[in-house]
Amino acid sequence: MTKSRETRLKVGASPDRVLRALTSEAFLIERDRVQGAISVVVEEVSRSDERLVQKVTATQHTRGLTGIDTSKTEEAVTIFSWNLGKRHADWTYRGPHDDRVTVRGTIDVQPDGDGAFIDETFTIEVRVPLMGRKIESVVIDQMTKGFPAYERVVRHHLRGPSRPDEECPSP
């Protein structure tokens, strides 16, 4: 079974400004920090005029169906593969849960008058007998609850130049 979630965010910035923000180191770090990451490392794997591949490694407290265990940490890696000309990214997330869990998505930045839309998809597939659907639902619920924090980070980084040490204000 697979579960998906789609979001659309309207922003008052040009598509090019949105693309610069979404691919900035500062944004990627803050995006993971507001979701609970303890540390985040961003690596530019490759770049050309048309393509950008970024690897984001986040260390976070261990998460399970019963909540967060602050006595343990785990590492997760997200790879963003951008087609810069089309302002489109495919991404994959690899956490500590081996090949039984597949998490992937897309990001599209579309012009809209003097602003832009950020359209995103998130898809999870958990291949665990009996519990897979429940785990997928829990993860989708967590993503939904985390969206307002993600939106704050996006809007914060669209307001001005981004620095890796600059944090997004809390609500």
C-alpha cells in the first residue's frame, strides 16, 4: 500500500527567488531543524547550468510509533535532484528503516502572476505485513502537522538573504 500527500503553497516571490531559497543551504538546514533535527549537513553533490543535486544528512532523535526517544539518535539522508530550468525536483528520503520503507516526492515551482506556487508531493510506502498501512498513516499525519512549520521556514527565507546560521522565528 502507498499513501501520498500533496500541498500547494502560494508565495509572493518570483519563481526564481523561490528556487534560490529552496536550494539554499540555510533553508535546507532550517527545514530539518524545525522538524526536530539535532544537526544537519548539506552537501552539493553536483551542479551544472541545468541540474543541481544536493544531499542533506540530518541527525534526529529516534522516532517510533510510540513517539520520540531522546536517548537515541538516527541519521536520515534526503537527496534532491533539481532540474533548474524547469524548477522541478525529485527527492528521496532514506532513514534508518532499511528497504522496507520508501519515501519520495517532488517539488515544482510554478509562476503565478507576480508570485509563485510551490507544489509538492510526498509518497510513502511501507512494506511491513499488517502494520504497513498504520505506519504510512502515522507518517502522513506527522507531515500534515509539520506543514505549518515548513511554511514558516519557506516564507522566512523568501523575505531576504539566507544565512546558514539564521534561524526561523517560532510562531
